[in-house]
Amino acid sequence: MEKTPCLVKIDSAFEEEGKNYPGTFESSEDRIRVTWTQPEEEKGQGDSKFILSYRVLEKVLKLTRRGGAETEMEFRSGEKTEGIMRTSHGDFDLQMETRELRFFHEEDDFEEETDGEIYLVKKASLIYDLCFPNQDPMSNQMFFEIRIAKKEKNV
């Protein structure tokens, strides 16, 4: 898979609105992968590396985070799946109930010009309930926009 630079924007209850993170986009017939790095929530804690990997034929999305806290979550539309969160306070088992998973459908793609650059914009959405043991489920929605540079605008 060829790695292409991109910008990653995430909208969710846990993200700073409107922030773009530099990353890498890779795509093949069976897998789409986006990686990016962003600062930890607590200042001075370093950075976290994220990997968003989608297995096309299986329609499975895996979200991995490496940094101060480490998380591995897998999502399948309409299914309950398991994951894990590792922190300095111990490991926590997670369950995710995926209500909607829409990942980079070509009919949602569009081009956008920003600062003289033309980008192909790809969108994905994930709506799920996060279930910690002995707690009520927490609903979350994540919307991803991946901007892949195509070419400079002709002057």
C-alpha cells in the first residue's frame, strides 16, 4: 500500500472542534488505513499515535491508540464487540455496541480547495455506545474527514 500524506479531522465529544492533524492515508482492495499523531489531553504528556484500519470485505473498523493511555477497539455495524484500555491505573475491558458505521463511501467524496491546494475529502462516521463494566453505556459519535492532497491549484 502506498502511503499518502493527509490531514485528519475528527468531530466527537472528546475532540477539539475543527482541529486538523497531519497523517498518512493508505488504501488497497481489502484495507484502508489512516494514521495520525495528536497531543495527549493533559498538557506535557507527549503525543498519542492513532491507527484507523478498515477491513473492506469484512466491514470491520479497528481503532488503536498508543500513548499515555492505550486503547484497542473494534467495530462492526449492529454488533457488540470487545476492546481494552490500558492506563497507568490498570487495564479496563470495554464493550462497544456499534449503531452505525459508514466508512469512506465513494459517493460521499468531494474535492475542496484550501490555501491553493486541492484536496480529495473522504468521510467516515461511527456511532456507538461504549460500555464499561458496571456502568451505564456512554453514547459517542465520531465523524472523520480525511483530506488527501491532489495537486496545487493552477495560477
